Amino acid sequence: MSNMKQTKNPMPVQDAAVRSHNFEEVALGYTAEMAADEAQRCLNCKNKPCVSGCPVAIDIPGFITRVKENDIQGAYDVISLSSSLPAVCGRVCPQEHQCEAKCVRGIKGEPVGIGRLERYVADYHMAHEECASEPATANGHRVAVIGAGPAGLTCAGDLAKRGYAVTVFEALHLAGGVLVYGIPEFRLPKDIVRREIDHLKALGVDVRTNMVIGKVLSVDELFDDGFEAVFIGTGAGLPRFMNIPGENLRGVYSANEFLTRVNLMKAYREGSATPIQHAQKVAVVGGGNVAMDAARCAKRLGAQEVSVVYRRSMTELPARKEEVEHAMEEGIVFKTLTNPTAIVGDAHKQVTGMTCVEMELGEPDESGRRRPVVKAGSEFTMEVDCVIMAIGTSPNPLIRTTTPGLETNRHGCIVTQGEDGETTRRGVYAGGDAVTGAATVILAMGAGKDAAKAIHEYLSKE
């Protein structure tokens, strides 16, 4: 019998006063009883509207049915038919805008906690896994994947399951892309990422780190080495700044640099090899998930005051609702309808403040959101000793400048033809943030999945 309760089973979390001082995972996960109760809320709709909201088309009612039957490994098997990173997706996907947004239970209450159930199933599998996956029968074809982020890992996993010999080339010393350098430990434990990648390696995927394609090897050289197709999933790691006075002062970071030092290089640990300023008054400029991550990391590094400075209102804030709520619980201050105009410093070029203006919302812009305009005579200065710019990123130009025949747009994003990731260069496919600009993990995974299918069709014809 279905559970007709209108609210989800709440996710157990660390107490805010405790978690704001550590980097341990905030969300603690469902118990078996909670997962079983939440699964009973699913109506197993015949037309499966939730699946249409999933970028990788997981059979959501199918895996939840198995949770109802207490066949948790069977539920994992259903998920893994479509997703190469279920433990990751269960933690960081914006389900509220995707699968859960389509759930009919959300019409008169809260949708089924699909993401929470996916996490439960993936964590159960990791805790009870008894044997590694076996590589598929080799089909004799070789594919190179550039970038070991969500798009590249998904493409590699799907191709490996089809018998391709896949080599992933990663520029950093660890595979995972934004999963290891961008998303904090308290949202996505790095051991989870490592174990997901180990699963792909067990399928036969060869991961080579410290390989900067465009420097160590070019795309042309990959073809010369015998690779028959190339997938580019290099993400969007080039940070943007506001181009206001003072951005070159000490104590100004891009969110990319700040989060990489904290997450990948463990700057929060005693004796870390990478330095980072332990500021007291921090301003994070931006309103997305990256801004929330940077603000919450700064708090955990010991800052007394952390403010998120955003030029629109709370209504327009693009970050996930859950992340905003967690940030507020941890004491992060939101200064909305505020925009920086300059960063000021002392004689030693150290940040001492940030000049801002108050904003008000005018007519909608091309995105449909109301355009912020400056309120006359509203200038003021915030006292801060650290500013983190979290206003977006764009693709690194290295690949596009070293690959003849690869067309990019005015934003530096690789141009693809249709949704399968085919680029203007024969045999070269691309997906994720390298094509769309900064977006979500699951959208990058969906692009990697589509490209893997297209590469398979391309090489089958060849």
C-alpha cells in the first residue's frame, strides 16, 4: 500500500553549530527504515513523468520498486544501467528542478525524495559490494577521453561497457574534475568519488593523470597514436572577474582557486602544502552553488563573518534551496540587492574593504529575470579582509587553440552539431561545460552519455 504522507522523510544532518567547524559530510543519509518508508510514497506512475526530468533517463520507478521489495542491490543495478556515478548524483544533483519537479506527488505536497533514495541505494552498494565489475568483451576500437570530470567519466564508462578500450587523459593529479576540486568534502566526500572512479577502472577504463592535452599531447597526436575517436569533456575552469578596481589585491580569490586549494589540496588541514588566507571577514560575490560552497568553506576555515553579496533578491538566487538553507543555518549572511564597485586595500596591498551600491529590480532581461539597476546615492563600504569572486567560469582556451578545425563560439565554448556532441572536427565529440559553459554535474553526465552513444554509432559505421 502506498504511503500517502504529503511530506518527504527529512534527511538527517549534522547539527549546524557543529558542522560549521568541520569538513565532514553534512547530510547523514537515510536509514533502511526511512528509505523503505519514502519508497512507499512512489505511485509507480504508468507514464513515468519523473524519468523525463532525468538527464540520464534513469528508470526511477523501477529502482524505487526494488527498494520497496528490499532488493537494494537490484535497485542499484537498475540505476547503473543509466548512470555511471549514482553515489555522486544522489548527493549533488538538483533533483528539485529535474526528476522531482515532474513527480506527481509534488502536486499536492512534496515530491518523492528520489535523490535521497538514489544516494541510499548507491551507499548500500558501496558498503556491501563483494566483487568488482568485469570488463566487457573488447571490440577492438580505441577512444580517447579528455577530462576526468562528470562528462568524461560518464562517456568513458558507457563506452567501456560496450567493449571499447578507453583512455581518459586528466590534467590534474587526481581524476574527478569538479567533483574533487570544486565541490567541498562536506557535500561530496572524496572517498565516494574515488570509489566511483575505481568502479570505472574495474570496467577497463585507463585513467592517466598529469596529462595536459594541448601541451603534453595534441588532439592530432592522439589520432596519430591510434585512437579512432576523441571526446572532449574539459569543463569550464577559467574564472571570471568583474573587472573592478582592486581585484589584484592580496586576499582576492576566484572561487575556483579558493575551492581548489581547500578541496583538492586540503588547505584546511594542519601542515597543508598549499597556503590559504584564514580571513576574519569574508565577502563572496555571486549567488550560485559555487558561491554557497565558497562561503561555507570560508566559515569552516574560521571566518567570523561571511557574507554572500548578490545583486538580485533572494527570489532570484540561483543556488539550490537546500544549500541556501544549510548556509543560513551555519550563520552565512546574505546581502542581496547589493553589487560591488571596487575593492580597497592598505599600503601593503591587502584587502581592507569592498565598496558596494544598493540595487533595485527593474524590467526583465533576456534571461527573463528582472534586471538589477543601481539605486541612486546608495554607495557604502563593507569592512572585509577577503573577497571571493564566484560569478561564473568559461572554458579554458587550450584545447580550442591547439586543435585545427574545432569551431568555438564567442564565449569560447565548443560548437556541437545537435545533441550528440559531434563537433566540426571529424571523429571529435564534446560535452558538458566545455560546450554549454558552467552548468550542473548531471547535465554534463547526460552530455557524456549522449556522446558515448554517438561515438559508438560513428565507429560502428566506420
